[in-house]
Amino acid sequence: MSEWISVKDRLPQEDDPVLVWDIASPYSEFVDIGYYDPHSAPDTGWRCNEYMNRSVTHWMPLPEPPQ
């Protein structure tokens, strides 16, 4: 499986689904599927669930689906 990629190093292709790591507060961390889209989410550039997308720090490509 791929390693986590810092958003400081590189961003994913726009609208490609990826796993995102979000540190919502010092007490909570979330992993979810999200999309990078600076056009429809200009405040952060990320579209994820409502509890995330403010502090996405890392992402990685989705794994291959089961056969």
C-alpha cells in the first residue's frame, strides 16, 4: 500500500478520490475518503464529510478494490 503524502509536499489530482487524514483538534483525528477541489471548496480545497476538511494534513491513493 502507498505511504501517506503530506499536503505540503504534493496534492492529489483534482476530483480523484483519496484517503485523507484530518487532525480536527488535538483530541481527534479522522480518516475518510475525500476529494481535492479548490474550485468548489475554496476555504480548504477539500471535500470530505462535515466533520473533516478543515485540517487535512496527509492523503494517499485508494487501494485497489477486491477482485
